[in-house]
Amino acid sequence: MSDSGIAASGLRKAYKDKIAHDGGRTRRGRVFSRVAVTALAAALLAGVATTGTAVADGRDLPKVAAGQDRPELQKAMQALVDAGFLGVQMRVNDQDGEWVGSAGVRKLGSAEKPPTNGSFWAGSVVKPFTATMVLQLVAEKKIGLDASVADYLPKLGLDRRITVRMILQHTSGLFNYTGEYFPDGTVKPGIPATGKEWVENRFKSYKPEELVRLALSKEPRFEPGKDWSYANTNYTVAQLLIEKVTGHSFMTEMKRRILRPLKMSHTMVGGDRTRLPGPHARGYYRYQDTDGQWKVADVTRQNVSLLAAAGDLISTTEDLHTFSSALLGGRLLPPKLMAEMRKPHPKSAGIFGSYGLGLYVKDAGPNCGGPVYNHNGSPPGGYSALMISSSDGKRTLIASINWGDAAFDAAQVPVVLDNLVKVAFCGGQSAN
């Protein structure tokens, strides 16, 4: 989803860019949403990864990887907890089958590990879903990929130079309604999406058009097509586009086009919902009060309507594996449009790779079988998510991270993330 800002000087810009996207940035950092999504006390409990044939709610798991403990996956997952996160649940699917595990704890003051079948706020992981639906409408010739968005949404008053492709690739220049963060450290604030202000307003409800109109009341970051900058505004515009062209709500179209065909029964748009369904880990948010004192809030309950179609997803690792595998496996889009989705913009390079149309494309390095395709996510606080896939969808890594009451090690986060990819996609050997 969102994401908080990280303080290590060499990483500050990369994290600002990524984090500010989903919901803004916090002094504590936010793992991946903007990956922020990622960032992220000391291990309250060094949980050992678990494997098995069933999960807590009785749903059977697919073939578990030959009964292997997969210690390299366990170690790589535990490194996230050691970097400062409270807990992690992770699912890896590859040629050996499926492995699931968790580390850390599900809530402060507990020794219980996060549930491996738990639901979570997935944040910006919704962006590939949104992009997929728009591209399906392109395939149906109901939308033109390089057509002006203003042709479909004339009442918004959008710059006519902004195309559908631009909103999917973050090249529209539209102001990011969760705030703009610039390389020189200056900030142009948007709606409350970080810190004490967000904590105190985290149950406020927003309408998609309200968010877009707020963005349009601000000066654009750049002229359409002249640069790249991650902005949640683009994907909220995409929601309005989907709803205008189809005549149905965003959730109705997601159910019809993705969730029902793939039997993803544990995924939904958050909307005004404030509670996670079923088993789940608790998420916390560390912020500075007006007197400068650090405080921690339990933000397990929150309203993610401030990130309409940009970070308002609830899901599970099992469902996100299903989606990622289907998308990269070519089951949701025709080859020509899948190729467009995979084509990165040259100015978008960052720690997650370069941005295509709703997906990051990252060179994982030698012996990794080609690039990996991914999107991270985080609501404004408490949780982060990772969704990573091989180019053919046959190998995936899905993780949900719940934050605790400690600051994370900002310098270690990108190292840990890079190593996690290498372990899961490059032969199973840790780089450490």
C-alpha cells in the first residue's frame, strides 16, 4: 500500500518515493506500500517457520513441499522480524510444491505466531488488480490504452493529455492526494495519511471522486508524460474509469472479472470496512505526539477508503498466490496486453524494480531464471505485503508483515528484501 519514510540517508529518497505512494510516509517507515512496505521489537519471539497440511480454519493446503523444512526460507523470513517487524506470514510456491510459515508474534504481549492463513490489509497490492481490469476493458475495446481519460470522465476536468496508459504507469503528473515528497526533503501535504494526524483520523471515510478532486485542486507534479512519480491518485482515477465504462461498482467488477473466476473467496475491497475478517495478526503504528514523545497505537482496525483502488485491499497469502500465478501465467490478459503490462518505464527504477502497468519488473540477478514481477503494499500503517512472481507465474512468494512497537532497522530492510527474493527465486541459497 502507503508507507512510511525511512531515515537512513542513502535510502531516504528511495523510500520516500515508494512510501509516499501508498499512504504517505512516517518517521518510522512503512514497509512496502510504498514500500514503504517495508521497512520496518527486538524479536519478542523468534518464531520458527511452520509447515503442514492444514491451516487453522480447516482449509486444506495444496501439496506442501515434500515435507521439507526449507530452512533457507525460514531464515530469510525471520530476518524481517530481526529487522524490526513484529510478525510475518509467508507462502512460497515453486517446483517443490507449497511451503507456508510464520515468524515473530501475532500481537504484542503474546507468544503466538501469526496465522499462516490470516487475512490482512494488503495496501497497494490492489494496483495490479485495478490495472488488470482496465486492460481487460482495453481488450474488449471499451477503453483505448492511449486514449485521453477525459473522453471517459469529462466532468472531472482532467488535462486532456493524460492517457489511460499514463494513469496505469504513474506518468500522468497528477498530484498524489496522500502527499507529495520531493528529493530536496520538501513535502506538499495531502489528506492525513501519516503520523498522529492519520491515527486520529483513521476511521474517516472518503469517496473516490472526493480524493481525485482534492488532487486536481493542487498543482500537478509535472506535465503529462514528462516524468514518472508514484501517485495513488492515478489508480483512484482508474476506479472511476472502470465504474463509468461498465456501469458497475469497482468491487462488482473485481468479483466478476477476477475473484469468482479464480475462486478467490477471501479477497475483497476494504471500502468502509474497519475490521479484518477471520484469523489475523494485529498491526501497530509508532508515531510522535505533539510533545515529541513516541507513542504506539493498535491500528488493526482502520478505514482504507482513503486509498480507493490504490491501496484498499483485504486478502490472504493463498488468494494472492492464486492471482499472481494466474496473471503472470497469462490467464487474465491476452499476450499483447500482458506484454504492455510488463514493459517498464525507463525513469521508474527503484528498490522494487521499474514500473510497468501496475507491476514492478525487477532483475533478480544471475541464476534466477529471469526477472521477477511484483507489487508491494501497505495501508497507511500497521501492515505491509509482498506479492512476487516469476515471469511464468509458476513460482511465487507472498508475505504479510504486521508492525509492532519498535523502530525497524532501515539500513537492513532493502538488504533483507533482496535476500528474500534470491532465496525464493535463485536456487534457494541465502546471500548471507
